[in-house]
Amino acid sequence: YAFHHFATAEKVRLIRDLAVNHLAPGGRIVIADIAFASLAEQEADRQRQGNEWNEEFYWVPEVELPALRAAGLQAAFEAVSPYSGVFLINL
């Protein structure tokens, strides 16, 4: 629950570095964090929370998955709840 403090480009840079320089062959990076299933769901929650919304770089699979894949990583997402999920990443 820390990667939501980084913008997408920084998430990808950090994860790619971990995968390329530290991941054993056949290994996998598993990241659990705050995530919304879609940008639309994130925006709906932002509207519901109003002034209580904490603006951070929450994971949204439709944003992060293409960015991770463009960086040469295999990536998948599994929702755990409406506000969290797990990203599975490997080379």
C-alpha cells in the first residue's frame, strides 16, 4: 500500500527496475494497493467524497496495465474490493 504515492510513469520505472535487476527467472512481483476498477469508478468515488477526497495516484487498471505492458512487462489485475486490488507482474 505505497505505490499509490507515485504517478504512473514512476510506478512503471520502479517496477521495471525491480523486475529487470532483481527478479529471479520465473519470478513475479505482487503489489496490493488502493485501486479502482475504472477511471469512471474513481471519479464517482471522488464525487461522493467531495472535500474528503485525498488526491493521490491511485491504481486504475485501464491506465497502469497498458503502461506496464508498454515497458515490456506482463501484468494482470485482480480486484479485491471496490477500493483495492492486486497487480501481478513478471517479465
